[in-house]
Amino acid sequence: MRLTTTASRLFEAFDEFQVIDAHEHLGPEKSRTSRKVDALILFAHYTRTDLITSGMRDKDYQSAMDTSGPLDKRWKAFKPYLAHIRFGSYARPAFIAAQEIYGFEDINDETYRPLSEAMQAYNKPGLYNRILRDRCKIRLGLTQCGKTDLGTDLLAPVMWMSTYVGITKVRDLEARAKELGLKASDLQEPEDYVEAMRSGIRKWKEQGTVGLKMATVALGKASRAEIAGAWRTLRGGHVDGEAGIRLRDYLIHAALDIAAEEELTVAVHTGMWGDFRTLDPKFMISVVQQHPDTRFDLYHMGMPWVRETGVIGKNFPNVWLNLCWSHIISPTMTRAALDEWIDLVPINKIIAFGGDYGFPVEKVYGHLKMAKEDIALVLGRRVDDGLMTYAQAVQVARQWFFDNPKYAYRLKL
């Protein structure tokens, strides 16, 4: 990307920063290095959406990602769809990684085989350190992979709240009880289960967890009698419908209170994904108001509701706004929204980056470069317009990339 003179200077300054990567799905390194890799896995994860919507059948996508199959055959089937998506923001981190990590200017007929060989040779223990710590200067990544035993001080877990609040069958209840050394028969009342949930979340915290993850939801309130009735229904086998919603809401409210007590920040998926109408960040307004002592980190700029999300961040002191995923959804939308957010939102409420990747760790590097470009362009324009000095722009970016996520998640670094 072509940057202005001021943006170029800022980008170079950002490259010296330590970074807190405020959202990933990376598992333990061995979950990557123990598997065969090749050039096509650079198009795993979010790129799948563009491939499928461009016309690729899901079974063909799965075949393309199956590294046990012949690479040449898989590349031939994949290549026509790459032509459809190569200029999209989801694809760009793959090309950045190919160029700047592996030294290949493009991914094409001539390069996919040698690129695959280079990737496999690089796919050895120490991979995370080489990419995340050395190339990205990531001091800590907050990851959601359903595990606390990550095997590295480079990653800290954020655990799924749904583990405890998403129980709909008696076997779910039995499984949670067993994990905590209890029996389902010990959990006669919903309050008994809340205490068990508190114990489980405390155990997560002892194992290094720094936050809980939920999705946007409009939470209601139910009477004690309604909740007790839903609990009896669950213990009888299965709860759904209105009773299931009442029980879910009760447990989410309880988990949010526990998060405040245990000083765990609650990360919230907002906006993009599937039927995104159900993920409108405005649903969180009443939740935030009902839990003023709980810290909320609203993900993905609430895309496409970026303006409304900015207003939420402006109005509530217990809300932070996280640009994770946003830079690869649309850099143009991200830059436009961020420019408005500087007008709207206190500087200490914005978190610059989260790669939001699982298996293709190389793309974290590409995504981070795009994030630095976006922020350099937005702040550079402010400098050129006389609205801040160069030194102030560097300090703002340092807050966004490191200080703000450190504070929001109470990280002891």
C-alpha cells in the first residue's frame, strides 16, 4: 500500500512497538507444527468465506485444505477461485506472509510448490516465537482455543463463557459437574450451579485466564419461579424455547457478575458473522448498563455498525472498543470509522489489533502490517492537518497497540 510521507514515518515508528495482540484463536504450537502444511493453508480461516461466496463448494474447500491429498491436484482445483478473491482484504495477509516471511512475490503456478516446501521447512518448534515474538514483536497474545494449557508465556487464554452458560441438556450439566469434581445431583437449584460455575471460572483464572468470551445478546430478566422451573426442566432432560432463554439469560447475568468479582474482562463478539442482524452491538447497551462493574471489550468495531459502536464506547466507562478482525474485513471501513472514533471516543478506550486467526499463524504478521498501515494513515492525516503532532500520534498508537489492552485486561507484564 502506498502511504503518505507522514504515514510512512509513523509506520516505521510503529514497527518498533511491542504489541499486545488482543484476539486470536491460536492453539498450542504443537497443534500447528505437528501437522503438514503447504501454500494452500494460507487461505484457511476467514478466506474460506470469500471462497465459498465466490462459488467454491464447501466440500471442494475442505479438499483444498486437506494436506494429505496431492498438492498439484488441489492447487489446480483451487486456482480459479483464488482469482476471484485475491484482491480482497481477507486474502492480503496470505500474500504478505508469502512475500515477507517466505520470500515469494506472488502465489501462483510457479511458486506454490517451492512456497509449500519453504513453509514445511519453517513449520518446526519455535514457530510461534519466530513469527509472533520476533517478526511481530508481540509481547502477549490473548487467545480463544478452549484450552488453558498453552505451553508458552506468549499466549494467555480467554475462555468461552458458553462452556457454562450454554447448557441445554442434562448431559451438559453432568459434564460440567464432573469437570468440577461434582455430581449433577449436587446441583439441585440454579444457585447451586452458579456456585459451581464460579468455582470453574476461578480455576480458569488460576490457570492464567484473563477474560471470558461471549457474543452479543439481548438479555432479559426472569422471576425466581421462572428460573427454578426452567432448571427443573433441564434436570429432567432438556430445556429449550422460552424456558431455555430465561435460564441462559440468568446464567449469563451470573457469569458477568463473576467476571467483575474475579477481575476478568468480558470480550464480546459483535457484528460480522452469519446472520449478523442477531449480533447488533446495540443489544449490549442494556447489558453494559446492568453490569457497571464488569469490563467489556467490544470486538470487530461492531461492523457494520461502526458508528453506533463508537457511541457505545463514548458513553460507557466500562466499555473498550477492539479493532480485532476489522482491518481484514475492510481497511477502508476501518480507517473511516477510526477517524470518527478519534472525534468521539477517549483515546484510552481503543484497542488497535487482534489477528483473529487459528491455524495459519503466518497471517497474523500480514494482518498486523495492515493494521499498522490503517492507523498510520489515519493518524498521519491528523498530523498533516495540524490536529496533533507527530510525537502525539506515535504516543496515541502506542496506547492503542499496547497500553490500552494491557489496562483493559489488567495484564501484569
